[in-house]
Amino acid sequence: MADGAAVPPVLSVRNLSVTFTGSGRDVPAVRGIDFDVHEGEVLGIAQLIPVLFLASIGIWAMVYAVPGSPVGAIVGENATPEQIADTIQRLGLDRPLYEQYWFWLRGAVIGDLGESIQSREPVLDLILTRVPATIQLGLAAILVGLVLGVPVAIVSALVPGSWIDRALSGWSALA
């Protein structure tokens, strides 16, 4: 293929329609979407899969990083042997590690993140109740960054190489 020529897509989708079914009726969600998937995008997704897999193993393994054991954190230090055995069986910690990981991964993919050790509430519910505050905090941080960063960048650009430029560049690197 000549330089500058368009690279053909690996996959082309034309006039895609997605419909949600439920409550006895169909609800159109998306209509008429066209997109192309190119080789570089397929490669990027293929490279993402092992990274996500390794990250999921690391996250899952953090449960075992709790001092003592995960069961000790759940039942407390004054638990009876019967309570400990019941909790181990209820959580599936008596199963092989690969089974424990599989059940955790399957639950995480479908949105079942388990129950909080502290509040005994579903973890997904706890996360979702904090999303608005997280978004608000993120937007406030972006606003502060823009309000401070744009004027600093303008001043630095007006006097390149000066002591003001070096001072503002050093300050922005620390910020």
C-alpha cells in the first residue's frame, strides 16, 4: 500500500441498532451507528487483556495482604473456632485459590463486588453513593488546575528563559 493511502478497516459496522428488552417491551437504545475497527485498535485491545488480567490478580491478592487473615478481619480476634470455620466456608476460602479467584473475577465482571467488611453493605452500593462527590471533587480539581495553570503558562510563554519562566516552571512541576 502506498504511503498516505487509507488503511482498510479490519471490521466495519454499518447502521448498528441496539435494543434493550425488558418489562415486556423493547426500548431502542442506539440506532444508526457506523464505525470501523482498524488493526491498531485490535492490537491495543489485545494488549489490554493481559494487563487487566494481571491487575485483577493483584487486586484479588490484596485480600490476603490483610494482617492475620481475611477471616480474622471479618470475624474479629475474639471469634470462636466455630465462627471462624463458618466464615471460611461461607466465603469459600476453603476452596482452592484458582476457584476463589474465578468466583471473585466472575462477580467483579457482573458488578457483584461482595459485601463490605465494616458496614456489611454491598460494596457496589457504597461506591455508587460516593460517585457524585467524587465527580464533584474531580471537576473542582480540574477547575483549580485551569484557573492556576493557564495564567502561569501564558506568563511563562511571554517571557521564555527568564527567571520568572524558570520559577513558574519549577513551581508547576512541584504542583
